Amino acid sequence: MAVYTHGHHDSVLRSHNTRTVANSAAYLEPLLSADAHLLDVGAGPGTITVDFASRVGRVTATEINADALSLSQTLAAERGATNIDFSVEDVHALSFADGSFDIVHAHQVLQHVGDPVQALREMRRVTRPGGTVAVRDADYAGFIWFPLLPELDEWLRLYREAARANGGEPDAGRRLLAWARAAGFTDITATASTWCYATPTEREWWGGMWADRILESALARQLTASGMATDADLRRISDAWRAWAADGDGWYLVPHGEILCRV
């Protein structure tokens, strides 16, 4: 099992709470139907999960432990979504019967698991014949930005080192097609999409979120405890994030790989 690099600090959830079907699963949207039963693997705070619940017949949401699952349970209750079931699951060994779901979805999950090919095998197993496995993951090595601040290069290097030390693969997006083929899928549509932050509001949000995250999240604790970085290093990187956010020329692109796999 890999360790979840980000953790669930407020600075992390501020990012995850903005995710919807439209901005994070548009590639899957045409396949959603009112009678579908969808499995959402790694539901996180549940914003995509609850959005799915308004578009399909039933959703089953999973997380690796009860504390993580409680985030989506709380949001579902707040939004009045009554067609969502919840289950603590390990994606490498799902408890569901073969062919239980019409759609199995995972967003920003495979980059954090110990064996993404086995995870995809399990997602395939629990999908009915004719159903779809849908996965989207970021690719950190493909992140690009302007202005070219050396502290952001340092941030990216540290993040990728920390993620790999935790057993994950931060450059997952480019590997999704290969992983799906290794898992036994033969009918695969591979695409890509991006998030882009360039307006003053977007820069303030993205840069401010990472400025806090590099100081306060599980990633920050890992970097200092492991000796990868000092507190002073992290403060310097945090200041650079705020400088980027304040720059009128600031622009940031986050690429994602996507796969739709027909079972």
C-alpha cells in the first residue's frame, strides 16, 4: 500500500472541494445515465461523488479508511443526496462481487496506490460486461508555469520525490494507457485535459493554496521529517508561490491523462 502524500489538511481540501463532473470528469459525462450504478473509488471530500449522484441512479463511494470516507458522507448529508452508499475499501482488493457496477470511476487515485495495474484489474472485475472503467490522473512532470521561479522547480522536485518515497507515481497521467493495457483492457480510449490558472482570482486561489500546503499539510511534515527539506526551505517555497500568485503575468497549467476502458 502507498501512503497518501497530500493528507487531508484544510489547505488540501480547499483544492479538492472545487472539483465537479464538469471540471474533473467531463470525458466521462456523455456516458452517465439515469439508470447507471457508479462506483466512485477514492471519493475524497465527495464533491464529484455528489455531482455524479445527481446524474445517475446510484453511487457507491469508497475511501481507504473511515476518517477519509466521513468527508464524502458529511457532504452527501449536507446536499441531501440519498442515493449514495459508502464503503471502506482497498482498491487492490475490492469487496464487491464481479460485475456489480455499470461505471467504475477514479479521479487522482492511481497516482497514490502501490500497484495501479492491480487496482485497474479490480476495477475491471467489478464492472459489468459492456460497462466502463474511467480514470483521470494528473502528471506532475508535465506541470508548466510562468514566470519561471526556481523555488517552484524545487517544489516540484520535492513533491515528486516525496510521492515516490510513499510508493506512488506522481507522473501517472502519461502511464494510464500502459497500465490499462497491462491490466487486460483492450478497448481503451485515451485522452487528456488540463486545468489552467491565469486570472487574478485563479492565481490567488491556486498559489495561496500551495503556499499554505507546503507549510501545513502532510507533505510538509514528510519533507521535514525525512530531511528532504528544512522549515526554511519550505518558507522560501511558500513565499515564491505567493509571489507567483501576485504576478500579473502568472500562468499555470496542470495536465491530466484520461482513459475510458470498455469491459
